[in-house]
Amino acid sequence: MSRRDTDMTSNQGDGSTNQGSGGASSMLSRRKYLAGTTAAGITATFAGCMGGGDDGLTVGYALPFTGTYAFLGESIVNGFEMFLEQQGGEINGEEVNTVQLDTEADTDRGVDVTRELLVEESADAIVGPVSSAVAIAMMGIVEAESSAIWLNANAGDYRVTEEGCLDYHFRTSFNDWQTSAPLAEWVYDNVADNVCLAYADYAFGQNSKEFFGEAFEEAGGEIVEEVGIPLGTDNYSTYLGDIEDSGADAVYSFFAGDDAVNYVSDFNDFGLNEEMTQTGSGFLLSEDTLPAQGDAAEGMYSLLHYTTTQDTERNREFVDNYSEMYDHESANVYACQGYDSAQAFSAAVEETGGTDPDEMADTLAGLELDSPRGHFQFNPDTHEAIQDMHIREVVESDDEDFEVENEVIDTIEQVEGPDWGCSL
């Protein structure tokens, strides 16, 4: 199936969940924003309030806060507001007001929320959504109003760039090509020259398997079988039989949330971990799934732009500060995306001295952020993220609170991705 034929109505639009799931000033240049805030720890009280106002800056959260995506929405807000607290609740001397509206991961609701934030609340920036279907539905109202920058903190469908190509859209997260295709050459060089593609059979899963498959064949590998599996599958035994019958040496998969937990657990119980190597998009083996997957996930490989256990000073500071602020809760990829959205908004306001959306967009195009994930820069032509992608192996954890964890074993630096015909 062509990527362009995938179902655009699914609300399961991202590699996330599905059925379950310095000081106040920083050194800033036109092309680089070094936040330097995490080293100071959490010392200030967030001065923002829920609900927009006439004074100060207004940020609108267009995120799910109920239902299966609620954890993602809350984590993004946590990351954003941790940065704000580190700034004393102000950016460029102005208080930051936040308006939180629940998209419910529903396309119609997402459009209504976006319109309310832009028109009624006069938001200077929108942060969200989670679902790519919601993001695609939001594009029209964002373009029509042209009154705020849009910091896309999770929705990863490439079509937001290919079909939208919006001046005010900036991806502070990832796209589905980045979390799949760059792994292909590494798998070919280090794991196997043939794979079976097993994936959740909806838009994002289809995109991921096609992007990986194309890159794997370009590297010289062979796709021996494709196995699409419906969302919400409880028993994977039939599909695992098809995977085993393929005779592949390795499997590439995209699953997330409860599906990822069930798939990995059944893969191990079926004994396939002894016959073939499991690889996949990072959402297959992430902080929200590993506790339930346990040692069934050990030895599996995945690719993602952020890893909690990444051993850098910047990331350790971020993780420690997050744990301190949120009662020992573990940081995650969604919190990092929220945090970097706040860094981007701060950079735009500080450099322009205001909130004119055209001036902020000009500032952000090509800007680098000091991200906990590693290198991060907005592509000046597409506003997609140019970022490091981390190859991780699930290993036994040194932390007594966790059975297993991801260990970064390789990094593909400054992954840019296709332009999809977008040139801003």
C-alpha cells in the first residue's frame, strides 16, 4: 500500500500509545539558543496561570488530557512548564499564561480547540497535538488565522509537511521517516540482510514499515514478508506464526502502547526471540512500555530521538530536575518534546522582542536548541527537526526500580530526512 493511500481518519496517528496508551536568561544567537537552565535546578515557582489574559504571553495547549493519550498530553505539559518554572514563569520579562484545552484525540474537537485558542484566547503559540490525524485537521485553521506559531510536540505524520508546508509549523518532536528509515542501514550492517516487517495496521504503522522497507532494500537487504496486525490485538499467536514461517533472520516492527506490550510479550513466549532478532521504531520499546514488557524485551533494538538513560550531562540534568519537580516521576520522550517546545517559544520571543508570528517564524527557521536529546535544529526549509537518532538495546537495568532499560549503543548524527516537496 502506498503511503498516500493510508487511512487519514485514524486517531492513532503517532508512535506513541494506542489502545492503552543557567538562570532566567540564556545566550542567544540567530541560529543557536543555549538554554543553560537545567544546571541551576528547580528554584523558581511557575508564575503562569490557567487561562489567557490581556497581559503577558499566552501559550495554548491543544493536547489530549482524557482517554488513552492523556499521559502523553500531561507529559508534554510537564516538560513545557518545567522550563517555564526555570525561567521564573516569565519569558523576556513577560508573564506566561497558559490555556489548556482537551483535544480528546478527536479531529473535530481538535479543530474546535485550535480555533478557540487562536481566536478567543489570542494564543501566541499552540503546543500539540498528539494524534497526527488531529494535526492534519488543524492545518487549515492554523493557516487561515496565521496568528501564532505552532509547536508540534508529538504528531509525527510526514503529511503535515508534505501537504501542509506551513510557515508557522515547527516540529519539536519527530516524523515517521526519522523513527524508521535511519535504522535500516544499521540493521543491514549489524543484524541481518533479510527482515520480516510486522506492524500495527493503521496509518502511522504503515508509514513506518514502508519507510524502513524502502531504506532497507536501498541498503541491499531483502524484505521477505510483511505482516499487518490490527490495532488492539490481544493474542498475536496467529501473526507470530506468519512471522516465523517467513524464515527471516530479523523483524522490524512498529507497535506502541498496549499493542507493543502484548506483541513483545507474545513474541518472547512464542520463542521467536531465540530464532530471530527483533528491531523496531523506538515506541516499540519505550519508557511507557518497558516496565510491563520486562525481560521479554531484553536484547531487542530500537531507534528514537530521545532516551532517558542517555549518558550526557545535559540529559542527566534534565532527568534529575524532572524527577525533583514531579515527585520522582521518570522523564520520557514526550516531556523532552514539551521542554524543547518551551525552549523554542522562549527563543523566538527573546530574539524578536515580541510575538509577531512572522518574525518568530523567521527566528525559528534554522535555529538550534540545547536539547536533552542531543543535537536539535529546525530545518530552515521545512521546519522539520534535524536531530540525532539513537540506536538502543534493551539491557538489564542498574536501577533497582526497573527490570530493564534502554542503553544507547550508537548514534546517527543530525538526521535530516526528505523535504517532501516543501520549501519555505
